[in-house]
Amino acid sequence: MDIFKPIAKYLLDPLYAFHEDSSHPEFSEEYEKTQFMTKEKIADQQFFLLKNMLIHAYHNCSFYKNRFDQASFNPFKFYDFDELKKIPTLTKQDIQQNLEDLTASNYTKDQLLLNQTGGSTGSPLKFYVDLQRLHSRKASTYRHDRWAGWDIGSKTAVLWGHQGDFLPQENWKTKLRDNYYERKLFLDTSSITQEKMSAFVKQLKEFQPEIYLAYANSMFLYARFIKENNIKDYNRPNAIITSAEVLTPEQRKTIEEVFECRVFNRYGCRETSIIASECSEHNGLHISSEALYLEFQQNGKDVDVNETGKIIITDLLNFGMPLIRYQIEDAGAPLAGYCPCGRSLPRMDISGGRVTDFLVTSDRKVISGASMTIYFIAVINGIAQAQIIQNKVDELILKIVKSSLFSDKTEKEIALKIAEYFGTNMQYTIEYTDNIPVTASGKYRFSISHIDPMEYLS
Ligand SMILES: [Zn+2]
């Protein structure tokens, strides 16, 4: 028996909550119950929270005060979900241009955390999350991880392409926390080589995680590495949670075959954390409805069940910087009916999202397209949207939509970043365009590769 598991759950987690003054245990207890409330009760609670947020935003954010007044929307007379449609949707550009006016005036900067998205569907977005919201986000993550069989203290391997999300192992205190409380093994998949994959096999065998949390593409590539190299002795977790990238049915099949366990797909974003996750039924994703209100729309109208629409999110709990009717630029479909798992949280399918193929560098290293949205595009000024296409090794095509910050420096920065990540021998051409369209199913293809990464990993 793993004695550190109950220690993490019953001793370290409450201690951490006390030390950090975190209310995640209270949210966690609540979310374990609310997921089984009736649909009607969940809707009632959402309506209450939504009205509360609308009034708060009207009072404390000059952006929303102006926007509601212009739309003749009175939050005090909000009696029906449908009235919400009077408010124009909040675009990424709105946030980029109005960060301070969107921030609640009754919050000070030390009550807020500044966060930033990558550039997968455009240029990076800076936004604030209030500290209390971080606690409910943590509780929501706990709850959704539990659906895959995780619990506090479960050893988890994180195959992730963004090192910024890794817990820094700074001193003995943080090391103790990581080893005995968080119990996570971080494996960096932003760039991958054959040696690195072999090291993953060894590290995972030693660590013996129960759960993997992974970028979908990274997980698929690791599964293929094991399969195609005929490796027999490797760690098989109890469940795998995939996130951050679109998971195709083919990828799911391969991952489940290789690791002999189920994949629990997840949809989330940095702005709101977990949006929806699969339960043990694997029939759609339950929405985290205690904290988020989702609309699925086409041409300004709600779509029917099972029909794909643009996803519009309202965060019901981020009072520091309210996100009301936020156009996340993903597509999905609302699902109907009850789930046999007994949870009444509404379900959805995610049909669109970020498609990020792996790319190959001039020195034959395989790098994660999803990571490039963070390390490459997000740090260059002047790019509104980008797409990297690789038809052959040693050659890239960059499609770029210029932003208002574009200048002579932008191309120089691109050249430096290409050399840094893809090697000095990488040839590339830049094609400027007005728009990079999403695919018919709502997928935004950030990187498109016609090269099989496995050729360089086996
Ligand atoms: Zn379910």
C-alpha cells in the first residue's frame, strides 16, 4: 500500500489549505455534491450566480457599464437566460484593448494574478484571475480528475509541452511539496528526441504513476514510440487524461491499446481552467457548470442539441476580471439526455479546438506545435495570427496575419526564433494574409505537418 497517499490527502492537503488560506477544500466538498443535483437546480444556481456577476460587472467594470448601457441591458431586470444575448460577445481583441477597464475597481492588483494564453488562435492574451477564483479552479480540477480515478495523493505523470506550468523545484520545501503532496512527475514534451522518449519509459517505470495528464498529441506520440519500437516493459497507468489539443478517435484508440486503460478527454483553457471533462461513460464531456455558463451559437442564435456552434463562455466566479460572453474561438455541440453516471451536469462535445501537429527541426528534433504557440508566436510582437506549415524537412511556410504592432523588427524577431527553435539551417518563407480561417468543424490548425514525426524517433 502507498502510505504517502493518505498522508497527502488527510494531512498535507488540509495543511496546505490552512497555510495558503485556500478555500479549495470547501469548494471541493460542494462540487462533489452539486454534480448530482437535478438539472433544474443546477440551472437555478447558474442563474443566481450569473445575475450576481452581471450586477457586479456593471457596478465595478467601466467596460461593462458602457457595454450594457449601449445595449440597453439592465442587469437588475435580468430574469431570463435569453436576455443575455442582448450583450455583445466579448472578443479576444476586446480584452487586448481594454484590460484595465475590464478589471473590477473593487479589486487591488495584489488580489489578482496576471495570466497569459499562448498564441494558438491568435496573438497572446493577458488577463487577470482573482485569487479566490484560483481556489474554485483547483477544486474543479480535483473533481474532474476524480472522474478518471485520481485522488489527492495519487502519483501523476504530466506529459506537457509548456514548462511554465511545471512546479519549480526551488528549495527543500518545494521539493517536499512536489514529492509528497503534489506527487507529480513532469515530462517536458515541448521538444522530443529518441533519447528523451527512452528516458520517459525509464522515468515512468521508476515513478509508477497511477494517472497520466498529457497534451493529446504528446501522449499519442509516446504511445506510438512504445508500439513501433516494440517496447514491452513500460508503465501502464490506470487512466489517461488528455487535454490542450484535439484528440482524434485514431489517437484515442492507439493510446488505449498501448496503455490498456481508458482515455478521459478534457477541454479547458487558461482563461477559465477546466471547461468540461469526460466521465466514466466517455459519452460527451460534462461541463463545469457551477462555475461556467456556456452558450453554443451560430449566427447569434443557440444551436439545437448535437449541432455544432461557436462556444461562448461566461465565468460565474472570476469577480476580479469578469469574462461575460467570451468568444473563445472554439466550436462544440450541446448534448441532451441524462448520463448513466448519474451526474446532471450538462454535457457537450468538443468538435473544434487547437490542432497542432509536431514539427521537425533542421537537426531532426521533433518539437510540439502546441509549445511553439507559447514559445515562438506568443513572444513576437506584431503577429495577430499565425500558422506554420511543414511540407518537407528543412523548409517551413509561415502564414502570418499582421497586428497593429507589426514593424520591421517583427521579421527580425521571427528569424531569430526560427534559428533558436528550428536551427540555423531551416529555410522558411513568410506569406502574409488577412485571415487564417478555421476548418469547417471549427478546428484552428496552428501547425500543419506532412512529415511523420515517428521517422525521427525510431
Ligand atoms: Zn457522466
